[in-house]
Amino acid sequence: MRYVGTALALLGVGAVLVSTAFHGRPAVPTVNANAPVNPGAREPGDINANNSPSLAQDPAAPALLAVANRVDTPAYSCALDVSRDGGRTWSAVRVPIPAGEEPKCYAPDVTFAGDGTLYMSYLTLRGNGNTPHAAWLVRSTDGGRTLSVPRRVLGPLAFQLHLTSDPARPRRLYLTWLQASDTGLYKYTSPGNPIEVMRSDDGGGHWSAPMRVSSPSRLRVVSPVPVVAPHGVVYVLFMDLGGDTLDYEGGGGGFGGPPYGGRFSLVLARSQDGGSTWAESVVDPSIVPARRFIVFLAPFPALAVDRRSGRIYAGFEDGRLGDPDVYLSSLASGARSWTRPVRVNDTRARDRTAQYLPALAVAPDGRLDVIYYDRRLDPHNKLSMVSLQSSYDDGRTFLPHVTLSDRPFSSQIGSGSERGLPDLGSNLAVASTDAHALAAWTDTRAGTVLSNKQDITFTRASFSSPARLGDLPRDLLRYGGIGLVLLGLAVASGAAGRLRPSP
């Protein structure tokens, strides 16, 4: 009995310690080695400018990953690379150019359906102005080894395509884009170009008619990002540039300079009927522009959904403190108002360095991961790294930043550098599991201002306690443990008394 009591006491101490450990501050993740994604990465002789990665993970086989990205120079094209070992190694997949199209592919996006089918959308360009001529969809049922014959899904002047799938309906897809009526050099010639959406219920074989997402009163909208929430609700996040003719209508002539002096709005549209009708909610009406940009390549905000709770997260860059910072707001399921914006990056306010272009993902256990470009280590505000910050309390607070890139790289290398608008792309990419945050970004470590070389880099951040005991009540662990300690001590004491020899 004495040994039983001792065992109970030790078990109780263990329960108290487990309660404290699992409900204390989560451990900072460890970062795996950086892996080059595209062929020719890190080779100075390869001068392709790979940027704006889209990252997808197969829900049926999590070790299977796909990254698609655009190539800006020396010729416009698309890249698709797949990994079958969780991102350690990558293989290029040839992207087919449809018959009759010029060999100029652009702005690809990828998604996996719930049944493991890989879908990829992209544009073909035409003419000296490289104007979008058509949008196409291909798919793969063998893990990206081969792609289907391209199927045309849209006509001319569709910009900023994004593709997403409904996790609960493997054959349901949504495609969002900005539909222009006319373009000029670095500009839309007039306002009023809407954001639209189409839906397919048979894996891209047939599509609904285009449906307008943005309100007609919003004249300068850009950068739509879709996501499908629980119960099939569709959300599209986009930027309303307000009166910004400087960027939207090319007032800057394609050159860099001070940003637009007005304010942008971040808007979320919601559809509960498969995209037929939409209602809008303003996330933030007073976003301070932090930089100049070419409107066709406008930076994307970030959108993610917690599939357990239905909470929606919106991330964006903002210059309200005098330099670019990353902010986040969220909307709880059933709530009417967004949380106040939380500044994510843990830099000193107004430190004159840029943190920008966030990407978001939510792990199945509810952990929110935010990655972004980060220049905090360079007082000259030119060298970038990529940082990760995670939240376990619905985005109210964040753990200290973790550096994902194993070396800094120049933010001044890329198409447009000669005009004062060097472009690292329109987005980064992140996918999250309970155990890992998977990240891909544009990296210029092998490039120069003359070569404009950019590569896609991938890494995995590993969390030490993916299977937390948060589902067990803390008080049950703690006070149950204390009870076991007391019970064990009592049993041990009683047993010792009975075993004590009589005087």
C-alpha cells in the first residue's frame, strides 16, 4: 500500500505539471533548413524572376505539396513545382500552353480538393502589352505528375485570379478575379471594374455565369482573396482604393515615389448561397497606404478561416505609424463587428523599417500563423527576411517572431527596380498543420539588381507540442492532480502506520 500511495502521489504531481506545461506559454517553433523550390534556384546563371508563390497541401496525403508562381523576367511564364516529401525536395511540372495561345503564361494559383485532386488556374497573355487574353484551368489526379488538357474558363482582361475549393465538397471550385473593361500602360483607363466570381460543381467541367462580388459603388477595387468557410459559406476579401488615381489609373507613370495620401478600405464580402448574392462588411475603413505599386500587381491582403470555430481572420499592411506594419482583425462566427486591428509584428513602433505583405493560415487545432516580409535587421530598410508569428488566443496576442529565412536578401531586386518599384511579388504563402507551419516566399539571395533573379524558397517551422491537452479542463488536471497527491500521501501514511512494529 505504501508503494501504491507513493505512485498515486507521483501521478498527481505529474498531472499538476502537465496542466501547467500545456497551459503555459507555448514553445517557440524550430525552423528547418531552407529549401529552394524552382529549378535553377541559387544558380546565378539562371536569371528567371520567380515570385508570388501559391502553396497547397493535399489533405488526403499531407506530404504532397504544390507551389505555383509567376515568372516576370526575362519572359512572362508560369511555374509549378511539387514535393512528395513534405517540402524537402521539389520537382518541376511542365505547364501546358493551350493551342493558339502565345507562349506567355501568368499569375497561376493552385488548390487541392478534399479528394486529393490538384487544380491550377492561370492566364495567357497576348500582344506587346501582354494583356490577359484568357483564363485556363488544368487538373491532376496523380499528384501533379501530369496535368490535363487546359480548359478555357474566362475571356479577355481578367486580372488577379484566385482559385479555391470547398473542403466539404471535393468537386466544388470557386474562381475570383478583377474584370477590366480597358487597360493602358500600368493602369486601368477608367474606374468601375468589378470583382467577380464563378462556381463549378463538377471539378471545373462547367461553370456558372460570372457573378459580381463588389458593390457598384466601389469604383476602384483590387486584389480579391477567396476562402470557403464551414457550411459552404464563401468569403472574398479585397481592397477598395477609394480615390487613388495615382496607382489605379497610372498617375505615377509606373514609377516609384511617395504613396497615395488618402485612405484605403479593407472589405469582406460574404455569400451564403454559393456565390449568387453577396453582402459586404468593412474590416477597416482607414488603412494608410504604405507604398506605391503597379495596379495590375497590387499587393494582396490575407484571409483565413478557423474551421473549428468559424472565426474569420483578415491581415493587411498599413502605414499608420509612419512605416509599414502588419495588422490583423478577426470576426467571430455570428458576430456583427470586427475586432480592433492588432499590430502583429513585434518591432519597436516607428522604427523606420518595413514589415509587410502578410499571409495567414489556421491549423486544425486553432493556432493562427502569420508570415510576412521583415526588414527589422537593416537600419537602411533594404534587406529582408521572412518572419513567423503565431497566436493561440484568436489573434489577440502573438508569440515573439521566429525568423524563417536562413539569410537576409535584398528587397531591391526584381522587375521594376529600374523605375523605383522593385517587386517581390503580390503575396507570400503559408499552410498550417497542428505540427507545422509550411511557408514559401520570394527570395533574391542569388540575384543582383542587373539580373533581377528571384527564386521561391520553402521551409517548415515545427511546433514541439502539436497534440496539446487543451481539450482537457485545466482545473481537472490541476486539482485532480492535487487530490491524487493528497490521497497518495494519505495511503502511504496509513500503510506506513500499519507496517510499523508494535512497541
